[in-house]
Amino acid sequence: MDSTVASTGTEGKTWGGGNKPLVASYGKMMMWFFIVSDALTFSGFLAAYGFSRFKFIKEWPIADEVFTHVPFLHGQELPMIYVAFMTFVLIMSSVTMVLAVDAGHHMNKVKVTLYMFLTIIGGAIFVGSQAWEWATFIQGDYGAVQTKGGNILQFGEYVTVDGEDKFKRISIDDFAVHHSTERTQHQRKNGLWFVTEDPLPPYSVNEIYEGLAANSNILVRTQEINDEGHKTVLSREESLKWVKNNGQLVVKGANLKVNEYGTALFADFFFFITGFHGFHVFSGVVINIIIFFNVILGTYERRGSYEMVEKVGLYWHFVDLVWVFVFTFFYLV
Amino acid sequence: MAHEHKLEIFRGLWKFKSNTQKIWGVLAFLTFVTAIEVVLGIYKPDVLMHTWIDPLEGGFFATIGNIILSPFVYMKPLNLIFILLTIVKAYYITWDFMHMRDETKALRRMVVWTSVFLICYLIFILLQEGGYVYEVYFTEDALIKRDF
């Protein structure tokens, strides 16, 4: 092998590789490169979300009406509170991570162990909260009717709060007239074995229409946003007409095909982007656990450097960084 | 092993004695910014819900003006505030938690300029296109009917 490597006599000099302009180790620099490319992936998703949002700019669901739930506080409308908590948990776990890195610089094994442990706990709380957020979103709360054009009609009534007329949503469960079901779900065991069908909606459009006709206080709200920034509420006659003529499907909750809160794309992007971010958090937790055990086993103590903690720390902070943007564009703007 | 940290933020307005102290200081600042966002997000002050400047009208220079002032002409002040605060948070996470402040200028520029340039490009193209599709679908002379 020696014969293939020419010794130039310039080793250690500038043109012999003696100059290290970035003063960063190979591993750290590669982590930065990965982070840049991953940042571009995420911005691709968020820009695609922006595209769809600009396309449906006049009827995009209002996040404050969608994410209103907080665990253990059932039936209260508290927008922003839970997601603010999640954001704080993630920032806090970023702090414990950077404290672990700092303790690593001082070769303090006990502190690195403690802070890594706290970071893992923070990540786990965040992923759990996100799972809960998904479950609530999939479950839905008021239900709606989808029209033939794929738009959403929601129900509610005007109530007077503090001398001001406010539109209060009413759940379809509260007014729909329930007949014995017109048809049952097609299952493999009682029909063609090679054909399946998704679960049927809770009500048919006719049952909703009968309930609407019987309750004169209930009005329909379309997904179109008016000049005041609220969704348009139809008159009583219009309400009945729209449900009767255009209603096609009763929707409860959200999935990749339908979304009771409005445009189905909103749910698609929510699942896709928060899901991809949640997957990053999850893999971050797994990597943190591996590093955590390495710390306990003394691997880095023997190596004489806790740089691995620093590298996984970069990844963890990046996950936090992405969440800051997801938080803004899904919940705030 | 020498790990030197720059121990001041806000261009030296806030100095810290140790790296640990700086971390807690940055946490306090980030929490403060998030709290502002959450409070604005819940109360949505009316002043911030409508644009302060109407689009300029009349010819070429008005169009140029609209492009230059587009964050003020086409965006609600509230959303502008949210986006600016987000970038502020992103800056402090990258600079102090990821220790970008302590890296060399070359590494910093390599990471930041590349992403900022590409992301701005991507966002411009897609948002522009989204606005166009909206006009095709939803304005009065649209050829497609979606609401039925």
C-alpha cells in the first residue's frame, strides 16, 4: 500500500490538509449537514401546506375551533392551552439536553446521566401528548354534513352571551332523529368475502335533515370565511335547502378522506406533518436512550470525550426547532 | 478539552457568568416569547386582525411598492408578529442551544445561508402558485364550480 501513496512533504501545511477552516469534528459536521437536509424536507412539507392553504384561503379551518381540548378538562373550550404546554415541554427537554452537553464538557458523568434521563422523559411526554391530540382530532366533537362538492356544513344556534349574539355549535348527536338503520355495514363474513367496507357514518343525511327540520333554532354554517373572519352562517331556509339538496355524507371526526372541521386537506397535512415530526421525536427518544445507556456504561468516560452526547443533542434541538415552526403555522397563524 | 462559550446574548446586553446560567437565561427568554404568542393567539386583539395598509393602486410603481411592502399589505399584523417571533425563537435555539454562536463563521454561513436561500425560494414559488390556483378556482370568473 505504501507504494500507492505519494508522500508530498506538505503534510500539516495549508495545501496538505493542515488547515481546518471549520474547526469542527467530522461527526458534528455531518450532523449539521443532515440537519440542513432535514430542514429542507420539513420546509418542503410546510411550504406545500402553505400552498394548499393559499388555495383554500377563504375556507381554511380556524385552528382555534379545532384544537380546543385539554385532558381532564372535559367539555371546556380552551384553545391553545394544551399545545402551549406541549411546546413548553419540548423546549424544557431541549434545555436539559444542552445541560447534559455542558456537563459532558466537564466530564461529569452523574450529571450527564441525570440530564439525559430528564430529556428522555420530556420527549416521551411530548410524544404521548401528540398521540392524545391525534386521538381527539380523529374522534371529532360536533359532527358535520359533507356536500356533493366535498364542502362541510356544520350546525349550531345563536345564543346571547354578555349581550352579544354568538354562534354556538351543536352536536349532530343532540338533534338527529334516529331511525333503525337503513342498511348495515358490509363485512366479509356476511357478504362477498373479497369486498370490505369502511364503518358506516353514525347517521344518514335524511336523519340529520329531519332533526334539523324539527328544531327551528338550528342553523347551518358553511366553511366559507366572511369579511369579519368568521365562517358564514346561513338563514333558516337556506340551511334546510342546503342540507336537503346538497348533503351527501355525515362526517364525525377527521381522517385522511374526510374532515368535519372543513377542507380535508387540513387533516391530511396535520397528520402528515405532525406525524413526521412525531416520528422524529420518537426516533430522537430512541437515540437518546441508546446514548443514555452508553453514558451509564461509561463508554464516553473511557473514550475521554462526551462528543456523542453533543451530536445527538444537535439532533434533539433540531426537532425542537421544527416544532417551533409547526406550532406557528398549524396553531397560531 | 477547551470548550469556550460566548457568554452574552442580545449583542452583549445580557451577560452570563457560566454556560449553565446562559442556558437558563435563554430558556427564560424563549418561554417569555412563547407566552406572548399564546396570549396573542387566545385574545387576538382587533387592532392586529386587519392589515394596516391597503394595496397601493395605479401603475408600475404601485405594484413594485406592493411587492416590497407585501408583508404589511397582504398579511394581518398578528400573523406577521407570529412569524417574526418564531424566527427569533429559531435564532436563539440554533445559536445558544445548538452552540452555533461558538462555531466558526464559515460553518455558520454554510448552514444558515444554504437553508435560508433554498427555503425562501421554495416558499415564494409555492405560495405564489397557491394564490394563482385560488384565483382560478374561487374568484367570480372561475371556470370550475366547487360549492354544490
